Amino acid sequence: MAKRVGMEVAIAAAEAVGLCNIDVAAVYPITPQSHMAEHLSELVADGRIDAEFITVESEHSSISAVAGASATGARAYTATSSQGLMYMHEILPIVSAMRLPVAMGIANRAVSGPLNILNDHSDIMPQRDCGWIALFVENGQEAVDLTIQSFKIAEHPDIMLPCCVNIDGFQLTHMVEPIEFPDQKLVNKFLPPRKPYATLHPDKPVSMGTFAMSDIFPEAMKAKDEALKSSKKTILKIWDEWEKLFGRRYRPVETYRADDADILLMTMGSMGETAEIAVDELREKGVSVGLIKLRLWRPFPFEEFKAAVRKAKTLIVTDRAVSFGGPGGPVSTEVRSALYDENERPAIYSYIIGLGGRDVAVTDFVTIVEEAAQAGEKRTVKDYEFYGVRG
Amino acid sequence: MKKRKWPEAWHEMSPGCIVFAPANAREYHTGSWKAQRPEWDDSKCIKCGICYIFCPEGCITQGEDGFFRADLNYCKGCGICSHECWPGAIMMVEEG
């Protein structure tokens, strides 16, 4: 096994980008992503990697710059968070519609207001329908691994879509964790130079970002949807390749002690490790509980998700964002939708939790699961609940 | 076989809607949008070319006789040429 080093996760994510032979980075710093931006710019300034670091004046520009770079055939990276991601929003669907491979790190942070710099998922959720591949990581090692993978996923000729890696702000970005860095030679083998489908070059003119009215626009949208949906099978192959080279296995829906569980907890991102501890504690008390962790948010892994929850009686979904005035959090909404047509489906408890950096402790998961366990099948399932909110 | 202007089915679209044929915009006849078309009264025209300069489509050209005409395949009927023509040589007339 390679040597492990203790490193702040944001720095480690930038180091991972440094292993990927990027051509262009355009990153505008924003808390809690700033260390990613700063460290990546240092890697370029110190000559450790041969890349162009574009010092843009905003996130609208950073995403536009990497989209343009990607159109020329470059391997391009950006990273952002919260308001920065919201500012990118206008450009995000264009990058995917143009099938431009771009890798983006997101240090997830609550969206204002009130102004808050701490972690939840209210920045990525409004970008849900932009046509990007969206991955979630649980710890520093996964942040490194998935950052490297995100380039291969985005650039793969059977995918050609932008890919974002969601790394919980502070909870992950500012933690020092033991990390095993993949060997540069192996990364080169896993991630060979990009072979673009088309490039902007004066010798061979092409038009990108073309105009489409009602006579062709719906076909373009269907093509984009199919491209995103069909990317899953290639992502699975890429994860198999990763496992062979580096020994760590990634799945669209990760499970923990879930096979025989009556009650399933469901998390995304860094809460997964806390929930694992809660599952262990509850199992010791004899509660039949397990955990599923959604790694692949887009494309949504319906098949794997349904298989994972098939035997459960109760599914407790945690959401770290609110769809105001709607049916709860975006994750539970999609879970309900995914299971609606199933003959047998678990009762769903939907909790909105950990907003704006509010700590979610092991005891919180224990409380939630014990409530569900005591209620059994008697409890009328509420639409959704803000967990732990005073009043 | 009749050449098609663009793909019919969603799966025939090139990834990212990339167009590999340069200068293909000329195949898209925006002239079908217009409700009015410009007509020149050459007896009033002084061949100044102000219509040619102002046409936002660039579809007005000068003929060998020195008079100007719009390529109706591309003229959207905006009427700017008629508005700018100070001798009043261009009339906008209803299509149809």
C-alpha cells in the first residue's frame, strides 16, 4: 500500500488535480473552496504542473473560460462553492448541452440568505437540472479519487459531459485526513491525454454553441437527456478500472450493513461516516438498521437505488437542502418519485437536516432511527420534517 | 435523395449540436420570417448606398446598373432600409 500523508482535504483535492495533466484551470476563490484555488495556482506558479491558470474576475468567467478551453481540446478544471456556483448557473446548462468535458470541484456551502458560509447542499441542488454529472464524496480519500476520476468520466468518448465532484465544505475541505495519493504513473495510465471529439481550430472550422429553434430544440434536449442517462454504464466501467488499478471500489449507491436491514438510513456526502457509526451502535442494541449512501446524484441510479431499498420496511431520507413550498428536500422528492410505481416500497421518512453547517452527530441519527423503529408501521408518515429545529 | 437541412431524429444529432460544415448559416433562409418586403423605386434612388450600409442582415447588394436590391431569402422585412432611405425610394409592402 502506498504511503499515507496527512493533508487538508481542499489541498489534497488540488494536489489530485495536479496529478491529472490539466492544460487550463480558471478558479475564482470562495470560502470554503479557497484553498483549492490557492493551492492549484501555487502548483502552476511553482512550475510543478505545466498548465495555464487564468485569474478570472468571477465564477461566471471561470466556468466560461474553462468551457472555452475545453472547446479547444484542453483538459480544463474549475472549482467553486455556494454563491459562486449560483453565479455559474447561467453557463452550466450550456457546457453540458455543448458536450464539453469540464471537471469541477464544489466545496458545498449553504446559499445565502441569511449569509452563511458553512456546509449544506443548497448550492448544488439548484443546479440539478443543468445536465451535469454530479458525484458526492464522503471523505478526503474519495475527494482525491473522484477528482481524478471526474476528468476521465467527463472526457470519455461515450460520455463527453461536464462532471462535478461535491466535497462538503469545512466538514471535509478543512479537515486534515490521512490520504493515499495515487502514483503519477498509474494516474497517467488511467487518464491518458484527452482525445477530443471536435476542437475549435482555424484550420478546420466547426460551429459550437449553435442556434436551434422549435424545429430542432426538443430533439436536442432528448439527445442531452439520453447522453446523461447512458453515461452511467460508462461511469461503472471507469470505476471498475479504478478498482483494478488502485484497489478502491466505487458504486453509484454505496451500502453499509444494508442487506438485511428493516430500516435504512440514506445520506449523501460527509454525513455517511457519522451515520455508519450510528448504524453500528444501533445494531449493537439489536435494531435492524443499515445505511445507503448516494454517490451518483446525476444521472440518478434508479436501478441500483431500487435494488438497495427493495427489502427495507422503512427508508429514512436525509436532505441537506429545502425545496421551499414544495414536497420537502430534493433527495426525498426524487426517492419518492423513483419508488412510486413499485409494488412494494418502504415507508419514507423525510428529514431536512444539517442546514448551514448545523452539526449532525451520531446521536441525531440514533434518535431518528429509534423514532422510526418505535413507530413501526403505525406511524403516519409525515411529508417532511426539519430535524432539530427549535420551537 | 433530397438533402435534409438538419437531423430529423434526436439520435441523428451530432454531440453538442456541433456543425462541421462551415458557413452553413446561409442555408437557413430567415427571409421566411418577414411580413413586409422592401421595394425600390429606382426613379427616386440616388445610388447613395445608405440602405446597403444600414441593412442589419447584409442582404442588400448593388447591381451592375448601380441600383440596390435585397436578397429576399434573407431579408427579415425589418424596414430599416426604408426608414433610412432619405430620398424615399424604398417602400415596405405587405407580403402575400
